[in-house]
Amino acid sequence: MNSPQHLTTPPPATASTSTASAELASVTVSSRLPEFWCDQPRLWFVQCEAILTPQKLSDEAKYNLVVTKLGKEVIKQVSDILLTPPSVNKFGTLKSRLLTVYEESENRQLQKLLSEIELGDQKPSQLLRYMRDLARGKIPDDTLSIMWQGHLPSSIRAVLAVSEVKDLENLAAIADKVLENTRPLQVSEVTSEATSPFTQLQAQIAQLSLQVVELQRSRSRNRNNISRNYNNRRQHFSSRSTSRGRNLSRRAGAQMFRRTAYVFITIDFAIERINVRNRAPGK
């Protein structure tokens, strides 16, 4: 007869085992929690609570985890709470202080919405989401749509104006498509402007400046050559020949002067054209 099999049961969980499990869970949660976002504190706490809530952590544990995600400058703003924490609701107290310090007031956000935002490198849909975040539901979609379209290029506004779509999110999707197809043209326009007459004038001035330097070097070399030839042949020429050499030197100098003067006059003309362009309206 076979002997009965003895089933082994796992040992009951001890206090040390529970502590180790809790510490492991805390480390896992901490690694998932990003550093505190000073520019978006409310969104940071939305993500923070989404991570912490399933863990069923105590108020003390949540408070400690948040503290580990605060930088030096942030800790200065909550130092009184950290040094003398409340006996209850530590997490809520710390959260309230951080939101008070780092979250912009409604008036400030509306001010940014009205005058301090631009499309930049964003997609139109990204700009719309940012404007919605600033508006916080205080501005109706019709008004928000007008404000949003005011920040878009004229080519996109023209397409949206004839569109029968009224939903703001769908309009944003259309605007993204239009921008995606028109941006290469905009880059081409910028490139063509970069090779405009203004840029050509700058290149011309640089070339003329090099010519001036070369003329000055050439003039210096001619002087040295004439002087050297004159000294070498002085003993073989009469006073008439000496006079002829001096006249030759004068004519060469006069010719060099006229060429240099022409270059400088051309540079002055190019600079004046640049100044006129800069003074033109809209520049």
C-alpha cells in the first residue's frame, strides 16, 4: 500500500514578509511616479492619484511618496509642512499647498489665453487643447473657436471658413491636415526670402570688400616694383628718362585710385539700398 502523500502548506505570512511586500510595492509605485511638474501641478496630481489609488496606500505612505518627488526649490515652498506635518490628512494638506503655489489663477490663465499664446511649431489641435486647458470651461466653444482660429495662418482660416463642419474637435483635425500639406510651401517661401535682393546685396558688399583689399595689395606691389626698377636703372638713364618713370608711377597711382573709388562708391550704393529696404513699412 502506498503511503499517503503529505501536502505541504505555505507558512503563514509573518510581519517581516508583509513589510517586505509593502516596501517592494512602494518602490514600484515610486518608480512609476514622475518628478513634480511645477508648470502643470494639477495634471501631475491627476496622474499621481491614478497611480496611488489602486495600491490602497495609507495617507502617510502617499504623503511620503509625494515628498520624494519634490525638488529643492519646491521643498522650500512647503518646508513648514515638512518640518511640522499635520497629524491627519498629510497628503491632502501637501497637495493643497502645492496647487496654491504653482497653479496659475484663473485671471492669469485667461490673460495668457487672450494675449500670450501662438501656434509656433504646434499642430492646431495641440493649440486648441492648450487653450481649452486655460479656459477651464469658462469660455463657450463658439467663442473659443473664434479665438483659436485667430492664431492660425490665413490659409487654414480660409479652409475652415468654407467648411460645413461645426464641431470644434473635427475642425481641429481638418486644420491639422491643411497645415500638414501647406507647411512645405511655407518653408519654401522662407527659403526664397532668404535668397532675396537683401541677401544678394550683402554678398555683393562682401565681394567688393575683398576687391578693395586686393587693390590695396596690388597698389603696394606696383609701388615697390616701380621703385626697385627706378633704382636699378637710375644710373643708365638721363634726367628725361627719370621724369618719364615718375610720370608712369603717377599714372599707375591715378588708375588705382579710380578703381578703388569705384569700388567704394558701389559699396555705398549697396548699403543705401539695404537701408532703404530696412526703412520700408512692414520691415
